[in-house]
Amino acid sequence: MCQTLFHIPSVIFGIPVFGFGLAFFLFVFIVFVAVCLRVIKTGKFEVELLSYLAMVFVIGVVLVYIVPDVLESQGFPVRGYGVCLLFAFLSAIGLSAWLGSSRGIPVDAVVSLGFWVTICGILGTRVFYVTEYWDRMEVSVDGKLQLLPTLFNIVNISNGGLVVIGGIIGGTIGATIFAWRNKYNALVILDLIVPTVMLGIAIGRIGCFLNGCCFGGVCDLPWAVTFPVGSPAHICQIERGDTYFGGIKFKQSEHKKDQLIINEIDPNLKPKLNPEQAEKLKPGLVLHSISGFTEKDKIATYTPKNTIEVSRTLNYFQHCSPDRTVRFDFFDESIPQIKSSFASSPTQDVLPVHPTQIYSSISALILCFVLLSVGRFNWIKSHKGSLTAVFLILYGSVRFCIEIIRTDEESFLNTDLTISQNLSIGLIIIGLLLFIGTWIYQIRYDSKLHSDK
């Protein structure tokens, strides 16, 4: 996991880089020169250049209004996730240009197609994520929605928050719009881009791995990955009560939602305690407080109300005094007084998980080669949309299987399946219907051609 690769300074030689700064004007200048050279070369202003101008507008808005809000003290953070998305986009465009040349589609048209698919795809991925995790986006104070902070959370994709299936839906809409505007057959365009989509996903999933999102369930396989404390996988394990804090697993009390009780005790903990402490410590005790030393060598006491607050409290004490222990105090629910106390290191366990990001990346790369190979068959070439159908069936099947070992999504509408699994089934069904439809259409077309002769 490596969320931030490096930082770009926010000021160079006293001149601001972001906002209405060097980055914005340099970008506009480069695009202006590129457009002028294109107009000079062709002798006319082509409609496709409007796609570049639209891209300038979108990136300009990001540089001026969004980037300044994500600046850190060291400068603008360059995230591994974002870099992988950029490489995914460029690689997909390159592969599309190569495939498009064999279909008589100009490179400029492919770039325009890439713009439509990318913008609509990102919108689709984000809309899907925001809809699914609205509780993470919404910022409210005293029950009132805070519009600007909420909007910032919605557009801030620097740390992840994109759902691939939503991108497939959005990208399909973008490709269809491009085909309609440029009078191409939409199925031909979709057949062109589906291998490139898999290449983009293969690279993009590496970004998910660097970001720590889209992780799998706990496992003990030799290739299992242990993400650091505070990672999305760790937070998920904390919320589900899967990890030990100083040798204790907690869960919310059934009687009071703002209390934590001991759910499980690490067998290795009790032998480290004195006999009296070991005898009193048992599941069911309520966490009263956690005490530790601050940076000023003073003792501070906190009463966490949930496991996330326990994690933050231990992180704080470990940051202030990494070589010192903390004290846990408990009481019995029936007797509101201190029942048991013991000192322990402020450690937090992070359990190893399936690297499903890597599984997804490898499977997407394999599917890319499969689609490129299948796309060379004459039958597939003569049946427009059949390659798209193969893509929907294969990707839907693979994604459904990978979701079985992913634990970052909950069951959807009491189906015992995640929302992505439900949509994967939808993709498979659409793929089968499209495949049958292209086959029936070709039979009727061949029959009509034969009768005309």
C-alpha cells in the first residue's frame, strides 16, 4: 500500500502552482498550441476539436477549484491511485488507436471516443459509489446538510471511490453518444473498446492495491497481504470486531449503544498478567476508559464509545509515547465501578487478507488477451456486438466470483449477494441476450440476402 507517491510543491519561486497558477496557464497554453497546429495542418477547425476544448474546461475546473482543496502542507499529493488511472486511460487510448486503425477509424476520432468514454465512465463510477455510500459523502451539522463539504466529498476521487461496474455502464453511454454523433454503428464502437476497457481495469486495479481499497476477506494463504494500521482493510476489521486491541476484541453493548464490552480475549494475554488481573478479566466486561501518556509526559484518560474511537485513542498514545504502555479499565454492567484493570502495549492487530485487487488485475489482463484473440475470429467480426456480448458474459462471471472473497461490500436488498454481484448477474444476462440477438439478426440477414439473389 502506497497511497501518496510524492508531492508537487504548491509554490515555485514565489509563484502559486495551482488555482489560477502555473499549472493552469501551462496546460491551457499547451492545448492552445496543439489546437493551432492542428488547424494549420488541416486548414480547418474540425468538430472533433470541440472534445479537446471540453477536456480543457473539465481539467481547468479541477485545477482551479478542486486541487487547492486537497493541498497538503508538503504540496499537492500525487496519489498512486490517480497515477494508475492516468496510465490506464493512456494505455486504453493507445490500444484503441491501434485497433481502430484496422477498422478505418482515425486516431483523432479514437481520442474523441476516449474522451467520451472516460468522462462518462468516471461519472458512472462516481455516481454509483456516491449512491451506494451516501452516508460517507453526506456532511451534516445538527441535522442540516452542509452543501459545500458534501459536494467536495462527492467530487474528491483522489483517494479512491470509483466502482468499476458503474464505469462500464457510464462508458457504454459515452461510447453510444460518440457513435450517434459521428454516425458510427454503436455495436462496432463497443466491440472496439471492450478489450481496452479490460486493459484499463488491469492497470486501474493496481491503483486500488496502492490505495488499499477493494480488499478481500481474511485468509492465511502464503500470498495474503497485511495492510497497515489505519488502512481501509484495517478499519473494516475494526468495525466488524475482528481485530485485537492490546489483546482484547470488543463489540457494542446490546444494552447501551455507546458502550463497548469485551467480546474475546487473546489466549496469549492472560499469561502476561498477574493472577488477580487474569482472573477478573473476562468477556462481557464494559470498557470504562483507556489511559496513557501524552507528549508532555502527562496522563490522559479517554472513554471510547466505539471501536473506531478505540483505534484512534491507541494511535494517539502510541504516537505520543511509543515505548510506553496504556491502561485499560473495565467494569461489570451490573456493578458500575471499576472491575478490572491491566496495562498493555497500544498495539492493534491487522489481519492478512486476499489481495483481490491483484486477482482482479490479473484476470482483467487475461480477459483483455482473450477478447483480442476472440475478436480476430471471422464469425465474431461478422456479428456486430458479439464481442461485447462475450465481454459482458466473461467479465460478469469473473467479477461475481471475485466478489465472493471480497468483504468491503454488504449484502444488497437481503439477497445475500453484494450489489456488484447482482449487477454482475445483470451483465451476464444482457451479454447472453445480446449474443443471441446478434446471432438471430445475422441469420435473418443472411436469409434475406440469399432470397434477394
